[in-house]
Amino acid sequence: MALNIFGRTEIRQSNGAVVVLQDVEVLNGNRLVGGAFVGSGDGLRAGYITKGTVTDSSVDFDIQWVGARGHYSGQLNAQRKLSGQTHNVNNPSQQATWVSGRQF
């Protein structure tokens, strides 16, 4: 059974960015879809999850932003939070680690 990742989840990145996954749903058992936001005020950027999959202990998805796409992969850690790696698909040298703000 897939992780219950429904609703809203914050992803805190090692580069200081906080990505908010909003209205996340799992379709057909393991396909992850939903919206994403980063920043605030005039710096707010919106995106959406593409190519997303979820299992009982991992996630793997892309977020399509305007002009960029981030790839995220992660696993459940000992604290039952998701944590992993992300990189800019268009510029793979831009990388960060991340951890979810909530437990699963």
C-alpha cells in the first residue's frame, strides 16, 4: 500500500528552500499528482508534480516550475519522515538534500 501522502506536505531543502506540496493525491495505486509552491509574496513560484510515483516507503517525482524542473527521490527515515535528494533536471549540478516536515 502506498504512503498516505495526501493533502499538504512541506519539503525543507538543505539550500534553504521550503517547497510546499499541496492537494497531493495518489492515483491508480501509486501515481503521485498535485501542486507545488516555493517562496512567498512577490517571490512565490507555483509548479505541479509530474512523473510521480509513491510506494509504501519511498517517493520519486518531478516538479515542473516555469523554466525549470526539479527531480526528487526519497525514502522513509528512522523518524518516519521522507528524506532524500533533489536536483535541477536542467542543471544537475544544482543539488540539495531534503526532509519532509511531517511524519508518515
